[in-house]
Amino acid sequence: MEHLAIDLGGRESQICVRNSEGQILDERRWPTAALGRYLATRPISRVIVETCSGAFAVADAALALGHEVRVVPTTLVRSLGVGARRLKTDRRDARALSEVSCRIDVPSVHVPSQESRARKTLCGMREALVGARTTLVNTVRGWLRTEGRRPRSGALATFSARVRALSPDTPLPSHVERQLRMIDVLNDEINEADREQAAAAQADLVARRLMTAPGGGPATSLRFIAALDEISRFPNAHAVESYVGLVPGEDSSSERTRRTHITKAGPTALRWCLVQAAWAARRMRRKDPMHRWADEVEKRRGTRVAVLALARKLAGILFAIWRDGTVYEPRRSGAV
């Protein structure tokens, strides 16, 4: 089998092909947009790329042509020789990846499906709108503090109206009014994104079941499905909890054993959604067995630890719902 390593670039990528004995068969630069055409000219090979924004599109093209694919984690490539001795070029990187593939079965991240990537994009685009709105709101709040004024409390949807109400008879400075107009536009776009996200969740049978769990909503369910992609990848709930980074880390050596804070490994956006879902569950489902369980944890370890523990339990419950094809049952929540 040939080993075809690609160092991806924006316009051009570096290719290095070796045979199973490690001899270089082909080495060239090739337009990145046309990599599928090059892959179609090669016999069935192992294609190796480093994780980046364009890696999965290349992986899809290679898999469609029957090639094996290895998408190597960025955190691992240095240990495989990429950038060794502080010498890093596209040619050297492609050579290093193809050479190491001849010797070992290079580890690969999971190649997500098209549906998984579409769900992540849908959620990510909405979060970008929310982030932009937050930035604009903070600039207006900063100006208000310099003026010694403070709007009445309320939802973000009414922020612009509350700021304008502070001086109904005096026009606001043009640079402030400009910010408020953009906030109004973003509010409309975020509402539209919320409706689109909710429609996508309602159209998915798994997402509808996941939303029966306490605190679960369209964002959490879609993020969870997108991150796990294939439920068969995980043997049990504990593997999922570890994957999303909600388990304690460990820093032990010799006779010393020390547990640390949660690892925060895996998809950050999903972990954030699960923590927010845990807060929502504590506010809205106070009589649920999960809430009573979290209350006992809070008595021993405090509120923050209790919320993280509840988020971890929620991840396990969502996994069980998806795996078993069921809905949330409060009486079983303590068994996961």
C-alpha cells in the first residue's frame, strides 16, 4: 500500500507519496481545490493529513475514492517528527507524515459525517451572532458608565429601547445610536437562528428524545449529536463524560495520588451547553431526582462542583437516551 501525506495549504498543498518500503514515489505541490482529482489518479492508498479546517473535506474525497484516511491530531504531529529541530517547511512536514505512516498505523481523529458538520456549523453561526451582540452591548454599557447612567434591568431583546428611554427628549450621539441599530438587527437575526435551530431539532428523532431531559434544548441536543456523531463509538456513559472533558484530571507520580480539576478535553461548545443545561435544570426542575442528587453534592462540595457534577450526569443520561432509543425517565436518573 502507498502512503500519501498531504500538508494542506490555502491555495496549494504539498504531497509526498511513499511505497510500503519508505521510498518516495511522488513529491509535488498541487492546488488544494483540486486534490480530489489527484487522489483519483492514485491506487488505493493511506491518505494522511493533519487536522485543520480543510482536512475533513479532503478526507471525504479520499474516502469516496476508496482510500484509507488518517486525520492526525495537531497535538500529536510534533511527536511524529513534524517541525523537528525547529525546521518546518511544507515539504519536510509531508515527508515526515508519509515516512512515519510506513512504520506505524498513524492514530486518527474521528472523521465526522456531513450531517455532524452541518449541525456544528448551524450552532456555531448562531453563537457567533450572539457573541457579536454581546460585544456591541458591552460597548454601549461602557459608554453609559462614563455618563453615570444605568438603564433599567431587562432582557437583551429590549436593551436598545431601555437605553433610548434614558433620554427620550435628547438624541443619543450618532456613534451610540449606530451601535443600538446594529443590536436591533442582531436581535432579529438571532431570533431567526433560534427558529432554524429549533426546527432542525424537531426534525430529528434523536434530538427530540434528548430534549426530554432536564435543561435540554435545541442547542444542547444538536451539539450533543454533532459531537458524538456515531453513538457506537462510545462503550458506555463514562466514556462520553470523559470525551467531553467533564471528568477530573489526575496528576499522580510514584506514591503521590492527586486529583485535579476537570480535564476540559473534547468539544468546548458542547461542554458549555451541558453546564448551561445543568444550571437550567436546577432552576426549572427542582423536584426532579437529579436536582435532589445535585443538592446533596452541593452540601458537601459547593454549588460550582454540584453544577459540574450535574452536567457530567446529564451527559451520561443523554448518551443512555440515544443508545436505548428512549426518553428521559426521572426514576432512572440516579442509575446512570
